[in-house]
Amino acid sequence: MDRPVRTLIMGAAGRDFHNFNVYFRNNPNYEVVAFTATQIPGIEDRTYPPSLAGERYPNGIRILPEVDLARIIKEKDVDLTVLAYSDLPHDAVMQKASLSLACGSDFRLMGPKTTMIRSRLPTVSVCAVRTGAGKSTVSRAVAKSLKQAGHRVVVIRHPMPYGDLEKQVCERFASYEDMAKYECTIEEREEYEPHIDAGNIVYAGVDYEKILREAEKEADIILWDGGNNDLPFYVPDLQIVVLDPLRAGNEMTYYPGEVNLRMADIAIINKVDSASRANLKLVRENIKRVNPNAKIVEAASEIYLDDKSNVRGKRVLVVEDGPTVTHGEMREGVGAIAAHRYKAKSLVNPRPYAIGSIKRTYEKYPHLGHVLPAMGYGDKQVRDLESTIKAVKCDSVILGTPIDLRRIMSIKQPAVRVRYEIRETTKPTLDELLKSHSFKSV
């Protein structure tokens, strides 16, 4: 082919931009004619700006709705479609491949050799097989262990650039003021705030080569804190992967979670206190079948409430982490587990009270149980969430979100905060495995 390969990148405002930056941006053999966006509300109908796209793209690159994929492939004469987002069932991946092929385009999944950047420092990655498996608690435990061993640790978090991309090129978070500075969404705050509370510095943004080089200036170990069930953006010296026995079997049927499992040095089976014996057995068998060399750690997800009196015998509204119960496909999350464990009278169904974008979320994700997903990808959605909570007739609200929503909205009902941390139930522990690993700089 005489012309550059006309390429479309399918994404969700994260992996798609990373793949472009590290592989396509300065590659004369390819011309990226568009991105498509899905999964995250309101991230389409934007432009990847010229300042980030580079001199080969003076007008930037349009970001279009994935729902129009077939039309876009045909109208833009696309030669190659690249899938660059995560947490999809294997059959959904092949359905997207089939559509692309039927429209005349090749289809590609990109792996470690073309997308991972190598740090000059030792790098530990924490990834998962599904969204909501419990990566964040594991990442915090890893950071704590490494810092106690005398290391300077900087966390680099998987991207969530849902706002002004030029302002979000390289973000550094060390305080609540930093989150306000970058106008963080609820989803971003859920990831950054617990790290900040633990005294961890967090980097995130759009350009992960630039982010890495800045983070390296104040660390001697880089900790990659993954998103969804995506692969690391950096070459890991030690890869930790979290599995969820509440969704046993998913570790073998979701992309790219199965890839993570096959690459894992340490496989953490989380939530063992909530899973059935049959599910735990299946997860153990799957690990041993595809990655027999992985060291297995089993862990409970310890739940802490700041006020049990507002749960027992009460009609409660449970607010859960949004991604976990939406594209993570869980009916309920940690908030509902806490409600059941501490004898709430009932979980109030929030659907009749849902307003605006929250109502549309229930329509998009009909699998949801009697829980309210904490959707907050923009100011309008935050306000819809706040209005929905206020409208629900209940005795109290259980906040199963990683952040305290009362910091960013008014909640009139009595509210109970749920916190959760991992507690290993088998030997060796995660801390012991980290201490036995030899970290060497490049």
C-alpha cells in the first residue's frame, strides 16, 4: 500500500490515547483518521488536540461515538481498526472484530511490545481480571509495604482524562487542593483520594512517557495502579493481578483480564470472605491451569463502618462505586455487602427516584440490583446523583464509594461511610513476597 495505513482507534479516553502516543503519533506508516469513544458518558464529540497529536496532525483528531463505527469505517476508508479499551467479554471483542472486518477493515489488539514503556526504576504493577476486583486496596497495601521497607514510592494511575485534555497532560496529586485544581470527577477522586489520605503521591493524565519521567524524579520505585482490567502501560518488574471470586470464571472470559492472569507473578484472590467454596475452587483451578508459576495470595476484604447504628434495622439507600457496578457488571458492591452483614432491614430501590443521567444509567445497565451507582463524570451527572439521593425515601444512606461523597455534595439523610482494606488469609503474605523480591534499577 503506497499510502499510510488509515487507522481508527476504538477507546474510552485512556488506553486509546496511550496507544496513539507511543506507537502511532510519530509513525509515518500509519495515519490515524479518528478515535471512537464508548463506555464513559460524555467523552465523545471532542477532538484530540493538535498539541498532543503532534505535527503530523495539525487539526487534531476527532473523537466520535463508537455507535457509529460501521459508518465511520466506510466514510473514512479505514484500513485498520484498533481496539484500545478494556473489560469486554471475549465474545464482545470478536463481535467488534467481525463488524470491522465486514466493513472492510483489518482488526488489531496491541500488546506489551508495542505499548509498554520501560522505566529506569523498578516498577511494580497492580492490575486485575475485572473492574471492581479490589485493585485499589491492593495498590495501597503495596505502597505501604514498600514505604515501610524504606523505598520512595510514586503511584502512577491508569488514565481518566475526561475533561480538558491539554490541561490533563501530566497531573500530580498530593493534596485535595490538587484534585480541585484539575477539576476531578467522582471517578477520579475515588482513585486519588485514598492514596492522598495514605500520604502517597499520584501521577496521571494523558502522556504517560512524560508522566513517567516526571514521577521518576521523586521515586526509587514506580507503582502502576491499573484501571478496569487493562494491561500495564509500563514494563513491570513485578506484576500483581487481583482476581474476584464473586465473578468466578470471568478471569478466563474477559479481555484483557485473561492476559493479566497469564502474565501475573503474584495472583491475589480477593474477597474470600464473601465468596462460595465452589467459586474459590474454580478461581484457584484457573490460576493453576494457565499460570502455574504464579504465587497465590488469598485475602479477605475487611469492611469498616463509621456508624453501625444507622444500618441495623434501617431502610437504607446503598450508593456503590460507579464503574464496579456498571461496566464491571456487579449487581451489588461493598456497600450492599455491609448492609447485609450489619442487618439492614432492607435496601431501598433507587430506580423510581432516579433523575436525568442516573435514570439513563439504569436503562443502560439493567443488571443492577437495588443500589445506586455513584456516577459523576461531569458536573451535570454529579448534580443528578445528588438530586437522586435527596429524593430517595430511606432511613439512612450507606456510602460504599472509595471517597466520602459528602465532601462534594449535600446529603440530607444520615449517612454511613464504608471503608475496606485487604487482609491476607494465607501465607506467604503480600508483604512477605514484596520483601523477598530484589528490586534493581535499569
